[in-house]
Amino acid sequence: MTPFDFVTFPELETERLLLRRITPHDADAWLAAWNHPDVMRYLVDFEHTTTDLEEVKEIIQWADDIFAQKSGLRWAVALKPASTMIGSCGFHLYSRTNRLAEIGYELHHEYWRRGIMTEALEAVLRFGFDRLDLHRIEANVTVGNEASAGLLRSLGFADEGTWRDKVYARNQFYDLWQFSILEDEVRGK
């Protein structure tokens, strides 16, 4: 398959989901996804940590910027047939040279425990290994976020340990669990 060129933003489809480019029209929906204490509690390693519409617009610009800079892709997650955003997922800190990227995701709390993020991440992981030619995909999870850690483990990610005091946010330090999955593990080599 041809390596991805970062010219046209790719849409991904699964049985239930459309993964598409995030647009300014998604600001209210993305804010609604984040505007829940259980979602925000674990989003400590993201630059923005408040639920303000202006900050969400900045994050949408960040998603455009990382695509333009060829350093990542962030998809809106939408249930078909509608295209209303209920969460997002994607890669950042992409390094073509090192063949690695970090993956991140969040989902509106009303859609938790339905397999939606599993379905979305399976498509995104395939894209990462097939089109971005990744060898390693990393994920950081705020210590205590057992649901996110369980999701990664179910997808085949290995637990690599804990980053102590890795992030300073909301006037305190947070530990992060480090996970990764390698191309060989996915392809069965």
C-alpha cells in the first residue's frame, strides 16, 4: 500500500462508525464530550484542561496544525449514518524517521461501554501500521484510568511501566502509565 502523504485527510469507516476530519462545526459537540468530570479527570496530559468553547476551538486548530505539519492526525468519531462527533481519536507526535506515534482518544460519557472506542481504535491502528508505516504506537494513560488501560490491553498493548510525575496540570503532578504496541505483534511476525 502507498505510504500516506498528508495531502488529503483520510476518512475511515467501520461497521458503525465514520472517522472524519474535525471541523469548526464540531466545537460544541467536542465540548459536550469533554464537559463531564469523569472525562476531564483523566485528560491531564493534554495541553488544555478546561471545558471552554474557545479552548476547544484552539484544539480544533491544533488538530489541523498537526495534520499540516505532518506530525499527526486526529479524527472525529461519529456514529453512522449521522456525522455528529461523539469523541475523537488519533495520532500525535508522529515520527516518520522513528516509525512511531502516540495515540490518544476520548469519548462522550453517554457512549461508554458500547465498544465504540475499541472499534474506532482498531481502524486507526490499522491505518497507522498500514498507511503511516509505523513500527511502534505508544499511549499514555493517567494512573487510575482503569477503563482506558483495559481498552489498550484488549487491543494488544503492553504495559511498559509508570512515568512518575510526568505531567504538571491543575496545580499538581500526575503519574502516567506507558503502553505500546509493535508492528510485529499485530502482524504476528
